Amino acid sequence: MSKEILRPRKKIILPFDPVIQPWSPASENLSPVPGSLLTPDLFLKAFDHRFVWQAESLLHDWNDAKFIENQAYIDAAVLLPLVYVNGEIHVILTRRSSRLKKHAGQISFPGGRVEESDPSAQEAALRETEEEIGIPASSIEVVGQLPDLFTGTGFLMKPYVGWVDEGFSIRTDSNEVEEVFYVPLSFLMDPRNHRLHNAKLPDGTVRNYFSMPWNSYFIWGATASVIRNLYHRLRQAAI
């Protein structure tokens, strides 16, 4: 009788699921930006070139570490669009197409890589916004820029903040965007809705990231980091 040859089973590495990773509250010693203060005047103060604010050291350290590990990068730019809905400021977000090679199905701002034909990164963010969700640059007033973020997937992202004129219409590029939705700014500017994840990856490394789950949407990663930076900037301007 021949003996059965036992072969070692291949180790199955499951895809990283950011939703199920352990987390802790990210609101210690932090207060919400009161809804009554979330006005265009607060944004004017927060993005005035004379206003000095302090970004979160944790985010700064993460960003530096990612940049050092990945010297080569692709310039990218995104827009954090603000719009009034029923008298309240909302942020426009998108769910990326599941067919994309990078960041498929993730929640993000409209944006993409900076092309050689773009006069600037800001113009790239506006161009991508029109291409992805149909809002033209003529309907957007950019109020300022938040700190650059290295995504870890090879992109150095420049985030811009801008007001969208009322009366716009959404027209999505289905190759890029599956869905467009709106989140109240007051929800995002309350740190009690922020989570800090500490995830151990299959290779033994640890990944830290913020998330801000809202209804059925899981806002996390670079998008959440941009929102977290906006929170700190507005909170300090509101003091």
C-alpha cells in the first residue's frame, strides 16, 4: 500500500478589511466644533494666511513615516467640496468604482493624479471634480488647502477645500464613481464620531488609521485623515 504524501497547505491571506479592525475612541480631550460656529466666516478665519494652527502630531508622524518608506510618488489632488443642504453645511463624498485598480469601492473626495497639462495641483483637483461628478470649476470657490498626505499607495495628495454654488447638478463618470452622497459637516467635526484603528497586518506590521462611519458608509484612510486635519484647523479657529 502506497503512503499518501502530505503536502503543506498554502497559507491563505485574506484581503485587508479596514471595517473589522480593532479601534478606540479618538476624542480624548477634544471637543466638537459647535454647529452654530460652522459658517463661511469660520472658514475664512481658518484659511486666512495669517492664521497659525497646529496639525495633529500623530498624523504628522504617520505621514513622515510613509514618505520615508516610499521615496517615489505620484502627485495627486482632491477637493473637499462644501455645500449647503437645507440650511446646513454638508461635505460631498464619493464611493469609488469597484472596477478601479486602486482604492476600488472606497469612500473618497473627487480628485486624481496631477497631469502635465494641469497648470497647478488646484486646477487638477477642479478638473477631476468636473470629470468625476460633473461640477464645473466655475461653480466652486476654493477657500484653502490642507496639509499634503502620502497615501502609502504611491500618491502624494494635496487636498483643497471649496464651496460649491447652490443649484449644481451631479453627473457621475461611472468608470470612476459608483455613488455620490452628502455627510453633515457637524457630524464630521465632532471627534466623538472619530475612531482610531490599530490593525496588525499578516506580515506582522501594524497599520494605524482613522475612520468615521456614517450610516452605511465607512469613511477611513486618507479621506478620514483629511477630515481630521480640517477638524483640528476649524476647532482652533473657533477658539
